[in-house]
Amino acid sequence: MIKSMTGFGRGEVTENNRKFTVEIKAVNHRYLEASVKLPKKLSLFEANIRNVMKEYMERGKVDVFVTYEDYNEASEIVKYNSALAHEYMKYLKEMGDEFGVPNDIRLSVLARFPDVFTMEDVEADEDELWGALEKAVRLACENFVAAREKEGENLREDLLKKLDEMAGYVEFIESHSPEIVVEYRKKLEEKLRDILETLDVKADEARIVTEVTIYADKICVDEETVRLKSHVKAMQDALKEGGACGRKLDFIAQEMNREANTTLSKSGDLALTDKAIELKTIIEKIREQIQNVE
């Protein structure tokens, strides 16, 4: 089964009055590029999260968003900085003495001075935190992969249809090419006959054969059609085999385009040119679709 590089997954786990929510979204990219945004309290787990992600994905520009809520009553505590309060009072007294004014500072005012009182998080067990967070990360990754696989299946079916259509164009080009040579010989003989009859000269059969051979060699696309059919088969096999085959498919599509360009350059017939253009068009559509395959 192939996977799309775009997708979304969400995982939510609540344990010990703590809720962890993980959301993952991704778009196509040549390599795996991950951006992890998480609360400061969980920042120490970023490397762990990245390691888990590598188990589920190989390519794509992936954004991970982690939110954390702690419902425990003792999740935060108030810290009183006695030394700092004494410093404030000391300098306030010095100011009063220096300027000759009474020190009328009240407790409520002192309590509002910066950093006299601060809020601090209660230290939680790291293993306990990671245990719950990992569950949320893996759940999000599993949902993310499921979304990628669903879209990947749609991509696979679409690509296989386009490959069948492409194979039809190649078949037409392959079968139509010999007819062009026969038609060319017929027109060449008729033209020579008309010219030579006016000159009362007999046509040189060897010369006609030589001209036809040169023309046939010039427009021959046997090698191109054989390689195109081989590339179509290779891409069909890769799609059916599945896995992370995006890079392989992209390489095959480049080779397809190369052969299609050569075929178009050798085209000496309007019908053949039309099919060669249609061939290039569908290859371009295939290449666009492949850019989204992991």
C-alpha cells in the first residue's frame, strides 16, 4: 500500500488528571522535515517525539503540535522570596532616611513588587509524563498514517488508470509507425512516377528502397516504445508493491518523459504527433501526482 505525503492525525490521552493532545499535519517534501511545537514543561521530550515519528513516516514536511493540561490541584505552588523582600524594605528605608520622608509601605504593596511572590510548577515524574505523552503521540501517528494510506489508495487507483491510458497511446504509436513508412513509400513512388514519366526515364527501384530505408530509420520509435512499455510495467509493479516508493516512481516518470520527447521529435505524421503530445500530457499529470507519494 502506498501512502500520500499529505495527511492529518490527532491523539488525545488523559491520565492522572493530565490531558495530552497531539496533532500532526503534513504536506509533500523531498525528505522528512519535522517541526515540533510543545509546551515548555514538555520540551525535554522533543527528541523522544521525533524518534517515535520516524517509526511511522519517511518523507514529508510534518508539523506536530502538543498541548498539555494539568488538572491536579497542586500542579502549581506559590514561592515567597524572603531575601528579595528584605532587600526591597532595606532600600525603601534608606530612601526614607535620605529624603526625610516616612516609610509608609504596606504589606499589600510590598507583595506586588516583582518576584516577591512567584508561581512555580510542581515537579512531576518524567517517566509518568512521557508514558502518557507517548501514548498520545503514537495515537496521533496511527491516525495520521491511516489518513495517508486512505489518500494513498486513491492516488494509486488514479495512477493505475493513467498508466493504462498511457499504455494505449504507446500501443497506438507502436502500431501506427510502420503504416507511416508504407504510406511514405507509396507517395514517393507516385511522385517519382509522375516526374519520370515526363522525362521518359525508368524509376530506379534501388534508389526508392534506399530513400524509404533512410526515412524509416529516421522516424523509427521501436526503442522508445519498448522502453516506454517497460517503464509503464515497472511503475505498475511499484504501485502494486507499495511502501515508500515515491522517489522510485519519480525517477521512472523522468525516464518516461525522456522517451516521450524523443518519440515526439521523430514524429512525421499528424496522428502520431497528436498521440505523442497526449502521451507527454498524461506523463506530466502522472509526475504531478507522484510528487505527493511518500
